[in-house]
Amino acid sequence: MDTGTHVVMGVALGGLATLDPTVHNDPTLFSAVLVGTIIGSHAPDFDTILKLRNNAVYIRHHRGITHSIPAVILWGILLAGIIHLFVPQVNFLHLWLWTFLAVVIHVFVDIFNAYGTQAYRPFTNKWVAHGFINTFDPYIFILHIAGIFAWMLGANPGYTWLVIYAVITLYYIKRYMDKREIIKKIHDYFPDVKQIATSPTLKQNFWRVAITTTDNFYVGKAENGHIQIVDEFKKVPLPDTEIIQLAKEDKNVSAFLSFSPVYRWEINDYDDFTEVRFIDLRYRSKGHYPFVAVVQIDDNMRIMSSYTGWIFSEQKLQSKLLFEDNPI
């Protein structure tokens, strides 16, 4: 989820913690727990700082090890331990339990959007992205804001958040059913489907879909239950050539390939160099595919420049390629 939603979820968990008699009867512990749930609900995303280095490092590692099983355990212990240093008189077990729960919920909700996480590391590095909740879902966010206002106006925080999270649970079930219906229709139309990537949007009844079959990639949209294919590409394996092998060794291309499950590639020859471009098919927007990796290789088989990230115009992409390190 986005940062704002993670923060309001931390506030919500602080409210839910008042249902714990130990927390409810100790105002100091409640304050410590509230701090723990707010920080814990955002802690796994502290790896966002990697973007200061370059996009390749960020793409390869964001929502990776910081969202893994060992990291989730360590976040709870570390944050609760730091908070306990400042308020040693409070019950550490209950402080840790609520802080740990905040971290767990952060990672849990992240697996439902299209970006996903490597939540099952170290058992597997596979990206888990169920793709039926938007990274920013206005309904979920508004429900949390309503709960915060109700709490400020005097509503019982524990029962208020219980009701709100019951509604959100039903909403998740509804969105899962929406996705399942889309998947069923795609399978009915394409009997040789190998993979389907769904990306919900801010519009409740509008989804992006990227479909992999035996021989083709199809990019489409699902709107009000109707699926429309807007692009079709032949599924061509990467050739085993020297230039492709060199391209795959580039840090930006390597990061892209480690993350993107559905992409096409193209090779363009120019006077002084060859450009290899990889294009993620999951995020088509207004006729454009913004998530790419590009590497330019000169006639002496040396990498001139490369870039990976979100680009919404060719002019912007070319300007990024002028800089060797491409910091952002």
C-alpha cells in the first residue's frame, strides 16, 4: 500500500490495542503501543531510501528482504526494544505483540496489489502479487480517515476499528471475487493461458490485464465486467546472442528482469550503437507502457548508458540515458 494508508493503519491498530486489557489500563503503555504501531506499520518501507542510490538498486530490493519473514520478526523486536528503552516501565510483551502485528499487517496487505512483495523469503524469492487491491485504494483510506475522526469525536476506538476492519475484510473478499470473475472470462476466451497479471485502478470497475498465452502476449482492460484487448504481441524468446547477454549483465536490465514477470523486448540498430529495450506489459496507461529498461551498446560491445524505471515520454527517457549513473 501507499505510505499514507500504512500510517493510518498504524493509527487504527493503536485503537484496536485498547481492546487489550493490559493496554487499556495503562495510559503509558497505550502511548508506547500507538507509537509502535504507527512506526511498525511503515517500517518495512524504510528501504525506500535505496532510491537515493539508483533505480536499479531500488527496484531489485524494494519490498524484498525488508518484507521477508526474518525481517518481519526482527522489525517487531527492534522497534519494541527501542521504544522500551524510553519507557522501561511498560509491559514489553504487549508492546512487542502490537508492534509486531503492525509489521505483519504491512507486509500482508502489500501482497494484494500488483507490485507485490517477496514476503516468503528466505524460502523463495518469488514476487507475491495477487493484484486485486490498488496500491492506493480510496475506499480503504477513506474508511480509515472516518475511523480516526470518529475516535477523535469520542467513539470507542476498539469497537470502532473492529467494525471498520470487518467492512474492509468484506471489501477484500468482494475485490477477490471481482478478480476471479475476470480470470474466469479470460480463461473462457483464451484456452491456452499461461499467466494472467491483473492491476486494479482507482476506478472500482476498471482493471488492467496482461495475458500470457503459449504464443502471444495480450494487453487489455476489464471495465464493468467486459474485457477488451487493446494490444497483442508475439511471444518471442530472448535470442542467445552476444548483445543480449551483455544487455542482461547491465545492472538496470538485470534489476528489471528480476522484477518483471510479463515483458516484451525489442532491438533497435542506430548508426553508432544498438539499443535493447525491455517493456513491462502490466502497467499500460493512455496507450503508453511506462515501466521499461533500456541499454545502449556501442559498436565495440561496450555499454554506453542504461536506465530502468517509470518513464512517460520518449524525450524524458533519452534525457535519462545521457547520465551514466541515472540516480533516479
